[in-house]
Amino acid sequence: MSLSKIKFDKKIVLSFWIILIALIIAAPTLLPVFRLNLLGRYLSLSIVALGVDLIWGYTGLLSLGQGIFFALGGYCAAMYLQITSSSEFPNNIPEFFALYGVEKLPFFWEPFRSPFFTFFAIWIIPALVAGLIGFLVFRNRIKGVYFSILTQASLLVFFNFFNGQQKLINGTNGLKTDVTQLFGQMVGSESMQRIFFWITAILVIAAWFFAKWVVKGRFGNILIGIRDDEPRVRFTGYNPVIFKTIIFSIAGGLAGISGALYTVQSGIVSPQFMTVPFSIEMVIWVAVGGRGTLLGAILGAVFINYAKSLVSEALPASWMFIQGGLFILVVTALPEGVLGWIQGDGPRNLLQRYGLKRKIETYPSLEVNNKEGNNE
Amino acid sequence: MNNKDLLNLIDITVSFEGFLALNKLNLNLKKGELRAVIGPNGAGKTTFLDVITGKVKPTNGEVIFKGKSLVGRKEHKIARLGVGRKFQSPRIFENLTVKENLELSVTTPKSPLNLINKNIKDEQLNEIDRLMNIVNLAQKVDSKAGSLSHGQKQWLEIAMLVGQKPDLMLVDEPVAGLTDEETDLTADLLKSLSGENTVVVIDHDMEFIRRLDSNVSVLNQGTVLCEGTMETIQKDKKVIDVYLGRPEE
């Protein structure tokens, strides 16, 4: 079964992108602010989904801990916003510190006074943390289900740490960003939210092209090789540890960017970003959209989340059942996800089943000019 | 041991929880030699390859390749030193095309920085063309390796092995599941590779081994029972007892 490299009609791809870009441009005028804000949040989630597709769809590493890197990016952004907006509070430090009797800013907050530092920290810190965790795990040849469990355990460690540190980062309450100021404007204001929507849309497309570039050519082929037969990669002379660490680190960086964008648009970052179900949902978006397709990860993240908000408004409390059902449906009926099914033989097989398209009569091994055709 | 030897296995013992897969095995290979290794099931043939390629660490003994010890080195480091391996059942990257498979094998250096550069060197492209012609896969360049027939997969893996330019090629059952014609072609291919390369072939197929026309080592119960030409070993009483069976009276 092929999960990637399927030839997809260029015209379809092109027209799809034209429509999508047109929609992004028109969105602020078409959608009410509330909906626009939701769409912006879901688009930012598609960046973390791209990372999940890189590590899971291409490299076969099922991480259930992407929430760590997502939250780290969110915290970096929120710390900067809180600290730049704290001039009228006691000791010139964010307001919440006063609740716990903290008078001096914890040392690790200091660098976040700089917008320059924050800009890099948002993606470099999660990438470094991911690289470190990844290297230790991959070097010890932990893979498969053990890798998944380990990432989930790390997630819980981070969750409990952030949840318990009131005096450092406001613990379970998280850090609010919507009433903070950025460049003289309120972050939660309508005009700022519109700008965040544009930035998010541009970054989603940039991240998509970046991910495409990463998986193109021999580097991407090695990732697929690691997914399909890691020992073979090793005996060919490649060190899988380095490649896995790099791609896990890239996915961590993408998660950080995603988390920062999500934070400024939802108005708060809290340890809730590091709960177990949320990280599993990220995997579901990619599974439903289509593993190893990149575009499927983006579409999966946006559509599932949009469906989630629509369904939750109409039928509260029913979403979990629908999401579970969707996951089961995809795993059993569309193992390659919706986009994987479309790019593969799915539509043709469906048409053939109902007699709407003629079956292909050639047998693959009976090709012309094939001297070895009689092997099997 | 002398300086012309490419590989020396000295008293190799591998114990899997008390079971001796290899028992004080000694084997020396000269540069450019073609060597066949045969033996009944469970004789330790595949473990012998696992020890050389670093997959299994010997409990005791020493592996010297080009004057360096291989024991304790990682698989990919041993591969880079010049040991290539073909597996028993064809292990190729089925989701990649024939060309992409070969690209991964001929690429040097095998570092992430080199791979992220999207342009492969011209001489490596020429090498890929040459390899595809040798193994008759030129028309299949852009086919998924998974869509190839069993024989073509075997040959693609041999081509990938050659593409790595190893000094020592370890080939595990290259003709399993091949037609007679393909078996003959494979034997010729391996013979043509020796001389420039050192090749070790493991197989059960006596006809195939005979065609290789090389020195043969017979393994039994983890140790070398006998070494020599096909004629010598066929007359050896110990070999007849454990492996060939007595000729029908």
C-alpha cells in the first residue's frame, strides 16, 4: 500500500489551492468575528498536524506527546505578552505573581522581555526539547508502541509540572493573553484577531511547503525507509537515530509555532494543552485526513475541529461519540484516510463496484516488454 | 591470519541463553575471494552474518575486517567501513521506486546534510543506470519496488548491495524462490562481482553452489566442519554424514 508519492492530478491540486487561497482572503469579510477566530484557531492546529504527519505518516513514529511542544510554544508567546503588558502592576511583573507573594520575576522569564528572543524561542525551544527527548529514546532503539507510551508518559510529566508551578507560571490557571498588549493594541481585539488570522493562514501554507520540501527526494525516502524497514536502513549505512531525531525535532518546532498561534487566538495558554486526549486528537486529525499526504493533515485538523464546534453547538455532549465513530470508520474502511483514499484507487474502485467505470483488464505482471513477467 | 586477508573470524562464540548458535568458529577470507557457505538448518549460517554486520554481538571471539575489530561497532558504522549485506528474503523499500531504492544505496556520504540537498551527483546517477542495466531493471526505473516480481526484488537488492560499493558482500540465499534461468544469471552475476569484491554466499541450493565454482565452507552446529572445493567437500565423510546424505546405493 502506498501512502505517498501518488500521482495526483495537477489541475485538481492547482484549482484546489486557488479556491482555498480565495477563501482565506475572503474569510474576514464573509465570516462573523467569532467564526473567523475559530477558523484561525483551527488553521493553527493544522500546523501541529503537519508535524504529526511528518513523524507518523512518513517516519512511522506515533507520538502521543505532541501537546508538550504545542504548549511550550504557547507558553513562550504568552510569557512575552504578559511581561510586556505588566508595567502598571506591582513590581512591574505580571499580575498573577502578586497572588502568590512573588516579588521578583523568576529568572527564566527575563529573556522573554525581548520580542526578538521570543520570536525564536517559540519554535527553537520546543524543537530542542523534542530533539533531546527524541535522541534519548531513539538512541536506545525504543520504537513502536513503547515509543508511543513513552511520549504519553512524558506528556503527563510536563502536564503535572506546569499544573503545579503556581509561583513560576501560574499553574493550572495558565497565562492569559487576550487582555495583554502587542505593539500598542489589545491582543484580544477584533483588528488584532484579523491580523492573527492572516498570519496563521500564511504560516500554514509556509509550513506546508516546508514539510513538502523536507519529504521530497532522498531525505524523505530515508524517512519512508525507516518507517518500512529500519534495520535495512542501518545496513545500508545510514544512522536512523540522527534522521529520527531531526524529524522529531522539526515536528516539535512546528508544534511550537502552532501552539503560539493557537494561544494568541484563544486568549489563554494553560496546562490543558498538555492533556492526554488533546494529543490523541492530533493523531486522529491526521489519520482521518490521510497519513503521509501532508495536505490531508491540514484538512483533517481544520474540518474535524470545525465539525466539532458546529456539532457541539447543536448537540452538546455528542461530539465525543461522533469523533470516536469517525476514527473507527477511518481505521476500518479507509485505512489511508480520506485524502489517501482519493489519491489512491479508492474512487475508481467505488465506481467499478457500481458498474460506472470499466475494470482494468491488464494484469500488472503481464506488461509488454517485460522479460521476467512469468516469475510468479 | 596474514596481511592479504580481508576478514578473519577468530574463535567466534554466540550463545543465546545457553544455546550455542556459533561455537568457536574460525574463518578467513582473502581479498577478491568468492566463498560459499552451506550447512543444514540451524547450523548458524545467518547468525554468522549477523555477527559480521553487527546485528549480534559475539559472546566471545574477535572479528577483524581490514585490520580493524568490528565487535561492538554499530551496524551503520560497519556498513560504512565496507560490509554490505543482502537478506534472506528480499528486503527492499517497497514504497519507493526502483530508482529511489538505488539512490539511497549509492549516495555518499550518508549524512542528513547531504540528503537534504535535492540534487544527486551525476556520477551517482550514472552508477544507478549501470546497475539497472546489470540486473535488467532498466524498464522498471519508476515502478514501485513493491510491484516487482520476487526475482526482480532479489536482483534489486543485489544491485543495491553493489551500489554501496562494499569491500565485502554478504549474500544470504540469493536464489531462494528463483527460476532455474534466474538462478543461472544470479550465479554468473555473483561470479563476475568477485575478484574486484569479496563475496560470501550462503545457500542451500547445491546446483547453484556448484555453479559458483568457488571454495566452500560447510557449517554444522555453529562451527566450520570442512573447507575446500565442491569436489573435496562432497567426498568428505563428515560432510556426507551431516548434510549431503549418503548417495543412494
